[in-house]
Amino acid sequence: MLENRKTIQTAYIKLVIAIVIWGGSFIATKIAVRDVSPVTVVWLRFLIGTIILGYIAWKQNDLSLPAGKDRLELLLLGFLGITLHQWLQSSGLVTSEASTTAWLVSTTPVFMALLGWAFLKEKLTRETIIGFFLATIGVLLVVSKGNIISAFSGKFGPVGDFLILISAPNWAIFSVLSRPILERLSSIKVTFYVFLSGWLLTSIQFLAGSRWVEFKNLSSAGWFSIAFLGIFCSAVAYIFYNDGLKALPTSHVGVFLYLEPLVTTIIAAIVLSESIVLVSLVGGGLILFGVWLVNRNSTQV
């Protein structure tokens, strides 16, 4: 009994660490894109992440090359989940605030529910619809800083906010497409080959633009941020999160994800001096409540 309690306590600690790390990922990206292009940030981050996960997969004897059909699926997932998704977020963070980015990314479960309804014939209940509209109002409040009328006057937030918002349904598509192959292969193998595929595809952009010359522009803060993204956000947090999933019910783990934008907002205020706007917190609250309604419905169906 005592050993089991210690395991659960350790799992909670690891989950908190994972969420704090992921909450800091937007701040680290924001700092890195001040020095170099988004493509360079993504390329360096996933070079580090691929090496670390490759080593872990090798230690677990799970590095064997997948079958032909699986390779094509992993290539597609690498494009969607790494090359496109990370480019959208990194490019968005050039002009978008880190805290705004975190709130917008938290809408992903809503898009997943809508995709399930549109393509998988999953049930769309009244709670899901209410959750969707609450999250939408929350997004409008966060991006417009309370001036929702600006959404209809052509002055609705920086371009980066739109790129971040696009990344949410893109991640939802990635998540839906990941389910079948995760049933056939281990999560560490899938993650490694998704990382590898995405990094190789990003390498085309990186090499075509001769972006290695940007390395000289990286400050010590920029290098530290990229190392943090590659080592902690792409490897350590993923391992800790999976450890939490093994020891705790999925519903308990999911609650921790609601804390991520709050963590980002606090860290962004401390590190980047981003202001904490009351209306953004209200909008963020509406987003989280809307997402909770959608998730609550999905667990009951």
C-alpha cells in the first residue's frame, strides 16, 4: 500500500514538472525566434529531440524500421505534427504573445471533437455545442484583449495569433491520424519516427535557405532556449507525462493539461514582462470551461 502511494505521489510530481516544462516551451520559442528564423528553431529543436528519443528507443530495443505502409503514415504525421505544426507555432510567436499562444493552443480538444463529429460520425451533444461556443467566445476575448468588435473591423490581433489558431485544428488532425498507428506500434517508436520524419522534412527548408549562417546570430539565451526545447520539452516532459499516464487514470492526467496556459501566463509575465490582462484570464477561463464541457461529454458517450 505504501509503495503504491509513493508511486502515485511520484506520478503527480512528474506530471507537474511536465506541465511546467511545456508551459515554458512557448516562452523559450519566443526568445529563440528573436535571434533566428522559425525554421532554424524547429530544425535545431528536433535535431536534439530526435537524437535523445533515438537513444531511448535504442536502449529499449525499439529502433527497428517500421513496415512500408507504416513509414508512409509516419512521414505524413511527421509533416503535420512537426514540420507544419511547429512552423506555425514558431512563426506565430514572432508576433503573438506567449500567453496568448498557450490559451489558443488549449482549444485543440474542441477541434478534435468537431473532427470526430464531421468524419467519424461521433455524437455531437448539446454540451459539446455549448462548449464549442464558450471556447470560441474565449478565443475572441483573448485575441482581441476584450475588444470583440475589432474582429469585425479588420483589426483583429497580429498575424501570429491566426497562425497559432490554425495550429490547434492541425494538431487535432494529427492526433486523430495518430490513433491507428499507435495501436500497432509502441508510443516511443512512433514518437521517434515522427520526430525523425518531421526533422528530415524541415531539413529541406533549412538547407534550401542556407539557414546555418543564422547560427552566429544566436545569443546565449537563444542557445539555452533551443536546448531547453530539445532536451526538456521534446524528451523529458514526454517521458514524465507517459509515466503519469501509466500510474494514474487518464481523466486525472487530463486535468493537468488545463494548467498549462496558466503556467505559461505566469512564466511569460516573469520572463518576458508580458502583462496579465484580466479580460484574457476571463477569456482563458471560458476556453478551459468550454474544453471541459467537450471532454466531459466525450467521456460519457
